[in-house]
Amino acid sequence: MWTLVGRGWGCARTLARWATGAALGPAPTFGAAPESWPTCRVYSSAEFKEKLDMSRFPVENIRNFSIVAHVDHGKSTLADRLLELTGTIDKTKNNKQVLDKLQVERERGITVKAQTASLFYNCEGKQYLLNLIDTPGHVDFSYEVSRSLSACQGVLLVVDANEIDLKNADPERVENQIEKVFDIPSDECIKISAKLGTNVESVLQAVIERIPPPKVHRKNPLRALVFDSTFDQYRGVIANVALFDGVVSKGDKIVSAHTQKTYEVNEVGVLNPNEQPTHKLYAGQVGYLIAGMKNVIEAQIGDTLYLHKQPVEPLPGFKSAKPMVFAGMYPVDQSEYNNLKSAIEKLTLNDSSVTVHRDSSLALGAGWRLGFLGLLHMEVFNQRLEQEYNASVILTTPTVPYKAVLSSSKLIKEYREKEITIINPAQFPDKSKVTEYLEPVVLGTIITPDEYTGKIMMLCEARRAVQKNMIFIDQNRVMLKYLFPLNEIVVDFYDSLKSLSSGYASFDYEDAGYQTAELVKMDILLNGNTVEELVTVVHKDKAHSIGKAICERLKDSLPRQLFEIAIQAAIGSKIIARETVKAYRKNVLAKCYGGDITRKMKLLKRQAEGKKKLRKIGNVEVPKDAFIKVLKTRSSK
């Protein structure tokens, strides 16, 4: 493993662009630590446990930094070693993913929420305060990374070199890749093994030397940025803040620039990595603040807090997260609606990148339409609902936000805009009402060993992707850039890519706007009645294959009735696929032991007429378990 210690805001911005969706290409080359670094010793945080006086750390002795890397490249492992080296946690064999506090993070082995820890370190007789933020690596959680960088003056970029402590490691090859792609000199990089702790202390020394202290003013009025928050059912909102100016202490009256509400500070402190109360927090420091905020709407990510009667100019805050995937969420039992509503509100406080709109369904009842940054983001949100709030939900098939350009002035006046966004396929407008449809596209970057290039190119072409670039990083690795329709990769593309490449290919994507597409709304009919929950928007060329697959799965999921059930996929009035669920058949001839054939024919005719009548008046209700089965398995394209 290698780390690059970023210098100042310029490097932080460069790495921020990489972290929020650009491809993880090679990063810097990695040499030994410079001999000029001062000798530093471990300074145990235990010495501060009794009574933390944060005034002991002048601004020039503060370093705020983040760890950025691709998913599963060792960020959390490096964070564990840094916590051990600074005495923040005891060194034991059980120190694995210490900052990954959520159950879903430990189960999946990934970081999904940024975590903060204040480290105390002594170097050449000076006491340093190092504020570390461990960030997620998956592109679906890039919003967490961007928010974390706002509180930092530099970053550690971690690049996996196939474990430098293993025999099959090839650091020199990766060094060449890094230098070719990023043009970063090798003497700025440190070769480490976070797993074994090899050379990790050089990282702390480099943080002190290379990352500048924050540019703040403690004599100015308080100006604090809320960059994250959590919810505690007993204490309310716990806001993670970065102080850009001034001082805050218990008992101060503060004002939210967003809501203009006034609060009294109940507690301030630092995360070490658990909450450690302090007397005050000073400009340049990162910590937490509890001020009796009880409503989830009160704690806005990106809000500025200032002292009562000392207003200041609000900080820029953050751009709103742009949802890439939408899905309907409904309680399994409608009696649990209010409990689920409360759980979603609390969880969206911890994950502000999720958008929530109320929705309803004839089959599933009242629910919500939620927007996520990606499929993994959706899965993690659902898993957290189950684990943290014991909520059981039905999640519909994920869709992407489409756009339609309206054709008539009457419609434009009705919708109050010429270009409308559709997040629910059931509301997709008819072709007669629009001049063109638009679908979201992303610029995807795939890095793979060259032996898998042919298979991967065929996979991309099957997903309607357009190749934009192809670069040979070295003799063995290729970087491919494709323009993908988002709908083609949102469900199962990553799994297919990993399967084709034996797990060696990596994939990242970034938003690339919208493009014109031939889209159609496909209805699923049961005996002629539309099932709203299964309506989907598909590309015209793939409508038949997708419609046939849905009908087949629905046929396997629906229980048989006393009458025949026709399952059809339709585009407008045209049926493009059909499956039939055969009816139960009672043997009405069981008591006929011979006799005239006309008697048997009469009985069979009467049975057929009865079934025909049943089919006309009978309603087909899709059981919820059938919905769940169909929605969970609709992944093939």
C-alpha cells in the first residue's frame, strides 16, 4: 500500500475530483520517507482524558486531513494504525475497522459514512492536534467525501499496490502507472503496509510537515460549518462542526443561519474516537456540538452557526446531492407507516444525500419515492433501516430520472416548464405530448488487465455504451472510457464486469448530463388491467426481451386461480410479450361412467362458461410476496 500526503487546498481539490467519481488510476509513486523529518514520539491521548483543554493547541499546531482511496484499498486499516500510533486506542489484535461503527459497514467490509477522530501527537516537544476524517471509497458515497474535504486542508491518498509485504507485490510497475497518469514525483510518496504497521509513523510525520495549518481567526466572532450530523434519541441532533472563526463553549447561545432559530449549547467536544467533552472548541478545530435540536429539519448539512447577536456571513456550504437512482419504498404492513416515516426522517438526517417524496400505490398503499446516489447506496440505506430501526419494507425496482421536452404550449403552461423530469415510470408522458425523450448518461472508466479487454468491450457495447478513449497504462493494464446510459449500468453491470474479469477490473463513473433516446413506457397487464407498480421505462430496442423476462418471472410468482390469468407486456395498445397462468381444473366428468357423450359435452361446456364468467368478473390481486420476488429479481437486461 502507498500513501500520498497532499499539500494544502490545491492538492485537496485535485484529489476531491478523483474521489467524487473520476477513475481510480494509479496514483503517485512511492519512495522512502525523507531523512529530514524530525523525530517524533507517540503522545498518548489518555493524558487528555481527564480534562481536555483545547486552548493548548495553537492554530499552527493543528492539522485537519482526510483519507481518500478507492473502495477496499485499506483506508480503515490505515486509520486503525494511526489511532494506535497516537495512543488514541490500545494496540490489540481486535482493532479492525475501529471507525466503522455501523453494523452494515462491518458486515460488508466497506466504509459508508465518514467518521472523525481527533489524534494527539507529540513531535519535537510540540503537541499537535491531528483531526482525521476516514471517508468512504465507493462512488455512491462521494457526497460524504466532498463534505469531509470541506473541513480539511489536505488529504492522504491511499493506493493499493497489491500489499507491499507480499511476495507477488510489484511496486515498481504501479509506480510507473502512477507517474504516467498523475505525474506526481516519487519522492512525495511513502511506501507502507497498514496491515503490518510498516513505515506508518512516516505518514504522521509527513502530515505535520506537508499539510498546512488551517487559515482561521480566533478573535473574530464564531463561524462554524456543520459538515455532518447524527441523531441520538435522548440528546437530539449531534452536529459535527469545523470552526473557521471564533470560539464556542457550553452555555453559548448560537443561531442557525439557515433557520434563524436560536439554541443554547449543551455540550461541545472532540471525537477521540468516541465523544470526549471539552470546555471549548477553538477556530481551526473539528469537533461535535449538541444544542437541543430535536427536529431533523433543524440540522441542515452545510449550515453556518454563529453567536447570538453576532451575525456573520454564512459559509458557502455544499451543493445539493444529485440523485442518480429512484425507488419506491413501502411498509410491508400499513399499520407500520408512522414508525417507518420516523425511521426514514432520522436516517436521512445521518445521510442527507437521500431525497424523499411521498407516494402511494393501489397495491402497496402509502409510501415514498426515494432518490439515491447509486444502487449500493440504496442497498445500504435499506439495510440500515432494517438493522437500526427494525423496519421491514418493500423496495421497488430502481429507476433513473428521465426528462421529456413538451410539444405544446398548453402542456408547457400546465407543467410550468418546457422540460419535465420523470422519477416515477407510471407518470411517463405519452409520445404524442413530447418532442423528444432524454435519458441520463455517465462517463464510465474501466481499468482492467488487457487479457479481459475483448470481453469487457462486448459487455459495454451490449449496454449501448459508446467508447470515448482507450489508453494502455503499461504493458498489462488498459484504461477504457465509455459513455453509458445510466439505466444500463444501475442494476447489474458491476457484477457482470467483475465476473468477466475474475474480479480484477475496477469501475467508476461520473455524471455526464442527458442525451436523446428512443424510450417507451412498458405496461404489465393482468387480464387486461395495468399493474402500476410494474410499469417501467425501457429503450425501444430492448423492450421485447425485458417484457418477456418480467412476464416469465411474474408467471412463476403468481398463485393459480380458478380461471386463466393472462400476463402481458404492452407498449401502448401493442402487446409485445405474453405468458399464461393456467387455471385450476375440476374433473366434472368424474361421476360419468359411460352413457351418452352429449352429457359429458354439456358438463364441459357449462364449466367453460363458468370459467369465462369468472375471468370477466374476477380480480387478480398480486400478493406482496410475489411483488417482492419479481422486484428483487428484475436485474437482467
